[in-house]
Amino acid sequence: MLSSIIDAFKVPELRKKILFTLGILALYRFGAYVPVPGIPFSEFAHSFADSGVSMTMLDLFTGGALSNFSVFSLGIMPYITASIIMQLMQGVIPAVGRWAKEGESGRRKITQVTRYLTLGLGFINAVGYLLLFKSDAYGVRFSADVPEFLTDAIVVFTLVAGTAFIMWMGELITQRGVGNGMSLIIFASIVSRVPSAIFSSASTVADTGMGIAITLLILLVVLACIPAIIFVERAQRRIPVNYAKRVQGRKMMGGQSTYIPLKVNAAGVIPIIFASCLIYFPAQLAALFNVGWLTAVADAVSTGWVNWILTVLLIVFFAYFYTSMVFNPEETADNLRKQGGFIPGVRPGTATVQYIKNVLHRVTLPGGIFIAVIAVVPTVIFYFTGNQLVQAFGGTSILIMIGVALDTMSKVESQLKMHNYDGFFK
């Protein structure tokens, strides 16, 4: 591992990409501590400490930016929500579905619409947070020397601009850095909460020695779970493929055997991120409308048995949904037919398509259930213990961190192999 990291910095192009990515992430973390203009910081921090479970979970995905009422308070959630909407629209609106099949030009159209939709959702969220924090529940009062409408406009503009800036930073990382920018920003947000969670876990128990022991036990359990998660993330179901022999001139072509790799968790961390976004969407609505019953619904959805059931169902659903979006059995079967390939014991054409679909469904279900269980179990433990470290290292958080880390490492590895280095996975 250490030698691979050293090798990565030996390649000038890769070194520039890694340093660029780290620089953007550092800028993002700096912005999480820059408050919006005029916010009474100490007063707001005291009020936020008494907020509900839903707001605490939203704060986790913003890396503490929401509790600071910083320029990045909205975090990456508006972009993720916009991405979910665009993914669903591909299957509902024919024009958007055609964009997805048009290649690079279509992707640019989808990206542009996603950007506008992100700004629209960011504006709605910004207004909601402003109204919520000015309500009696928080009682935030800005300076009386500035007209109220001007203060409100500045706050909303700052929050929307922060969302646009985060989106821009994520796209910069994707284009010029290493890995997926949006995933890395979520990764940085979650990781940033871990040190404070460790300190909180060690000091919450009256007996300091017992608190440290509990903290160490949690860390050991997490470390023990990491190999199992990595195993499932990299697991594949290989469908054997044979190619018929044919004669071209004096040469015998074909006759070799290969396979179609189907990942157990082909969707990666996308189902977890999408499910988390939808589960905490009621919290965003509660922030927008500030209605008592809606806040109660948001808190109920954010924790307890309702949250656990919804998390499992949504993760499994998005595992199937996203896998169907990125893998097309019809196209795969057609390519096999054109190349003279066939699956042993399966007729080419419709039978091959159906066979691949059946295998894909059988593989996706256990993968989706596995990541759903990993996501829910720590949440259940936190519900009964209240340990902050369990929350920070929750199943959703650890799956996102491991998934993003593996994805980034694989992309770095591909760059290393281009320069004749071994890489991380040997």
C-alpha cells in the first residue's frame, strides 16, 4: 500500500491530479467553517445543539457545515436530489431517455439540466432553512441595523452560491482530479466528523476508562467489518462465453473462452446515497415549511423502525434500478452475437438475454440486501446506545467511505498500470 502511494507520486501527471483533488477537498472543508454574513454564531450553535434527529443526520452529510450555518450549509444534497430526479426522468420522459442514448452530447444536456435543477432545489432549501432558523424553535435574530429583506436576500443568495460552488468543485475533481468529485465531497464530509465522534464516545461515559474501552471495541468491530465489505464490493459472478472458430484466409480465428463479469454490487455506493437523500428529504421539507406535524414525521423517518424498513427497501430498489440503468442485457447479447460469441448451453438471441437477466437479478438481490443490512444494523445500535461514534461510523457512512475509497484506488491503479507500476490491487 505504502509503496503504491509512493509510486503514485512518482508519476508527474498523477501527482498533479492527486494534489489538485486534495486542494479542492481542503477548500471545501474550509468553506464548511465560513458562516453566512450576519449570523449570530454562538446563539445559533446553542440552538442547533437542541435540534431533532433529522437535522443531526443532515449535518452529518454536510460535514458540520449546517451546524455552523456556513456558506456550504446546503451541502451536496440538492445536487444528489437533482441527479435522482434526472435518473427517474430517463425512464418516464422519452426525450430525456433519448438524451441518455445520444452519447456525449446527450450527457452534456442531462448535466446542464441537472445543474439548473440543483440551483432551483438549492433556492428552495435555502429559503426553508432561513425560515426555520428565524422561527421560535431556533430564534436566530440578525442585526437590526440592516433591513430584514436585505439580510434575507443575502443569506439565501449566499447559500445558493455555496451549493453552486460545491457542484463546481465536484465537477472539477471529476474532470481534472482523481475519482468521482461528488462522492469524494461526501467522503470528506463524513470523515471530518470521525475525530470529534471518537472524542465524544470516549468522554460521554462517566468512567473514562469504560468510555475508552467502548470506543476501542467499536473501532475493532468496524475494522473487522471492512474486509467483508471489501469482499462483497469486489465480488463478481462470471458468465462463461465461448467464441466459435472460423477460418479467414489461412488463419483460424476464434475458439477462445472468456467471461462476462457481473459485480455483486454493480451500483456501488449510489443506492446508499440515493436512499439517504430520499429518507432525509422530509427533514428538508420540515425545514422549508416549519410545521409541527411535518417535523414529527421527519424525526420519525430519520430514526426508529420506520427508518430501518425504508432504508432496506430503498437500497434494494435503487440497487436494481441503477444496475438496470448501467447494464443492458439486450445490448450485451447483441454484441456477443455479432462477435460470434455464445454462452455454453444457451441459445443466442432472446434466450441469452433472458439468461443474463436472470443471473443479474439473482446477483443483485443478495448484494442489495447485504449493503442494506450493513447500513441498518449500526443505526439500530445507535438508536439504543446513543453513541456518537456508532452514528459517525454508521453503516451508511462506512459503506460510502469504503465504496468511494475503492473506486478512487481503482482509478489511481489504472493510471499506475499505464506507467508499469503494480498498483494497489496485486
